[in-house]
Amino acid sequence: MENISDFKQKVVIEYPCKWSYKLISEHHDHTKKAIIDVIADKEHTLKQYKSSKGGKYVSMNLELLVMNEEERNFIYEALKAHVNIKMVL
């Protein structure tokens, strides 16, 4: 019997590339503030995706050009740690 790890393949990402993050916060202004704090004036697009049923949370899609894996991971971790962001996907 083969080990399941034998079937795992590493995804190869060619950089630079456009990358998307889904950000969940309590208000779209909170998301915008976090983006300014993390990526400053780096060109990006931000689109509202959904609001929760009760309206407590909003999710927004952030798309931007990342130059390498380190930058992609840094942005993810910085957004995830930001006080205004509840979750990053």
C-alpha cells in the first residue's frame, strides 16, 4: 500500500503573479484601513463580496500583484494579524 504523502504534489506558482485574498472584517472601512497599513500604496483592487446574514461581518476580495512567495506570505500574515481583520482566506 502506498503512503498518501506519495500522492501530494507541490503547486508551482510562477512569480510575479496576481494573488487574491478574501478578507473578513466587521466593516468595509476596517478592511480598507488594514490594507493601507499592510500594503500602503501598492496597486490593488478591492471588491465587496458578501455580508453575513445578520450584517455583522463583510467579506471583501483583495487582488494584487505579488513578486515572490515571501511577499505573498508576508501580506497574508500581516493581514491575518491586523486588529481590524477577523479572518484571511
